[in-house]
Amino acid sequence: MKVRRTILAPILAGALAVLAPAGRASADEVKIPYAMSRLDNGLTVILHEDHALPIVVVNVSYKVGSRFEQEHRSGFAHLFEHLMFMGTRRAPTKMFDAWMEQSGGWNNAWTNNDRTDYFDVAPPGTLPLLLWLEADRLRDLGTFMTKEKLDAQRDVVRNERRQSFENRPYGKVELRIPELLYPANHPYHHNTIGSHEDLEAASVTDVKDFFATWYDPANASLVVAGDFDVNATLKQIKEQFGAIPSRGVPKDPGAPGFDDQKTTMTAAVRETMEDHVELPKVFMAWQAPKSFSKGDAELDLVGSILSSGKASRLYQALVYEQKIAQSVEAGMESGALGSRFQINVTARPGVSLDKLEAAIDKELARVRNEPVKAEELERARNGVVTGFVRRLESVRERASILNAYFAQVGDPGYVAKDLARYEKATAEQIRDAAAKYLDPNTRVVLRVIPKPEAAK
């Protein structure tokens, strides 16, 4: 059985970032053309027509991620990402992939805290098949769920947890940081992959209930992008999806009692973890404002200024000048209920983590206390706009962007407003955001050191 690549934490805001320097187009000129409608059962349909290449993409987003899971049922959203390929009466197990691949297409999916996304890429003539397959599993997959199907994908997901987290160098960090950063009753307290115990406890009834609750047309948005005819395709979508019944939009549990503009941390939390690694590494994490809210874009730019490229502050200070770090990373993982700003630095052989942490803190103090230089800000903007332009070259990425904007702000055409956030961010606002959120006294500091046998 094919093991799917799972993207646990895609960061759209970071990828879409900022506008180019003077002389390029203004933010309000950057658009992805689309047409949007809604079926009677609540399914949102977004169509982006582009005949430049003989390719068509179908992207279906469901508003259900790990934060929607009930207690003792962690990992359900991601487990269902796998179960959605296990077949129905009309498209039996393995045929979803087989029929698509026979027609020259391919597919994949990913899950994060806030939603689950499925995408299919194929030649234009395959579009009717893609739409039929997506509608078929939305209509009937829950009905035809069996213990055999559940057991097969339960084993796949548990093995993915072992390979991607438990047995990968530094992999356990991604399991532990959410637990240290958020209180137990916060929806982001657990990793998307879930625990072995919760996955083992899942029953067919649990899975059917989860499907019936969250896999509803009113809780989904469908994007078709590429080489197709809008009117003909909308007619096909109505025929395939229009008769699927809906229970209505399920209630978003949100995060009662939590304010993304305020940290829940009252002190620094420190922990040291032994792992099968060669070099020590320090991870720092802070709670940060939710995606598209005040401070989100500014901290995104802080991450770029600190670690993007050889001219970045952490690289210059720790890798190039002091020669105490092997690698540096910093950035935002933005979410609907709050975000995480994280710094990861690998020490050079023989360098103590005390010394490394002190050097990091020195650079953080600078960004909290002084406005960044104009050339640093421009470099950060240039870097992000380059990434955005590269994404626009791909029809698959455009489909993903449209669905992501709709899921996050209810507007597929939000790109100009998103870019404007970065264009308008000032050096003083960046300093103020860093001062407000990157407090050394309200963070997680997780150190990973080599196990004794690994250091020999």
C-alpha cells in the first residue's frame, strides 16, 4: 500500500509574504482570477481557468484538523486523510489511485491543526473522473468503512509516527514542543500525528461518526484550476456533488478561554531530551498571534531577518563570525487559533548549549530593542515575494492558495490584502512585535543532546 506524504504543518502566510521593492507591481495588482459559487448543500466551488498548460487540478479542503479531535481521539484527522483512499462500493480499495494513475494523473493529501486538504493533478480529459471520485468518497466512504480498512491505515499511520518522529533525529521534538507550549486543554496541545494509544483505541463506529460530522459538503470547499471550461465544469460539479445530503456546517469548537494575542505562559519552560543524534541542538518556541492578525506578518519577517540566507543575523553571528553553530532556522507556523514562532539551532562539535543559547538571546535582544535596518527589511521582502512568484507558476499551487485563503479568511481572492500586510510592515512594528511576543521569560527552551552511546 502506498504511503502518502503528509504535510503536517504548511505555513501559507510565510510562503506568500511580501511585496517586491519599488518599481514592481503594487500589492492590489496581484490577483489570481477565479469564479465562486455555492451549491444548495453548502459546498463552496471555486474555479480558476488557465489554458496555458494542458493540466487540471482538483483541490478539496475540509475544515477539520487535529484541533477538532475529541479527548483520547488524537490523530483522527490525519488518520482520516489515509482512510479517504480506502474505497467505496463504486470505487473499491486501491482503485482511487489506480484509475487516476491509468489516466496520467496523481494525487496526495495533507493534514494540519486546522484542516485537511486533498488534491488531484491530471490531464484535462481526466477531470470528469477526478470529480466523480471526489464526490463518490464524500458521499459513501463512511458507509463502507470496515475494521479491515481501519486496521490497515491505523498501522500505516503508527508506522509513520515511528519513521517521521520517534526514530528520526530530533523528531521527538515535534511531539514534545506542543505539549510544553500549550496547556492541556488547548486544541494545539497535541501533534497532528496522534498517539499510539488513541489510534489503537479507534473503533469503526468512532471513524464513521467522525466522517459524518466533519466530511460534509457544507464543511468543504472545492477548487478546480487549470485547462477546463468553467460553465461545463460547474454543470458537472452540480451533477456529481449537488445531490450529496448535508447536515449543515458543524460547530467549530474553537479555543474557549484563550486569546491568541496573549500568551498562556507565565514563565520559561525548560527541558532536556536525549536522542540518537551526533550534535546538540536547542529549540526555542513562543506562542504568537493567529494567522492574518496583528503581529503575524511582522513576526514572519522577523524569522526571515534572523535566519534566511547567509546575510541573516543568526547565520552571520553564530555560523560565520563566532563559528559556534552548524545550522540556524527561525520562522512562524501560523494557525487559525494562534501561531508558534520557533528558532532551531544546531551546535558545532564541542560547543556548549549554554554558550549557544546566550548568543541566540543576544540577537533576539537586538531585534526586540532596535528597529531592523532598511536593507534587512527589503531583503526579507524580496525573499518572500520570490517564493510567492514561484508558487504562482504552478497550477497546483494556485489551487492550494485559493482554497487556503477561503478556509482561513473566507475570501479566495485575499492575495492582495495578504501581500499588503508585508508591504506596510515598518521596522518599528517589527521591533514592537518581537518585543511583545519573543519574551525570553515566556517561552519553551528544549535542548536535545546526544545519548551517551551516540556520542562515542
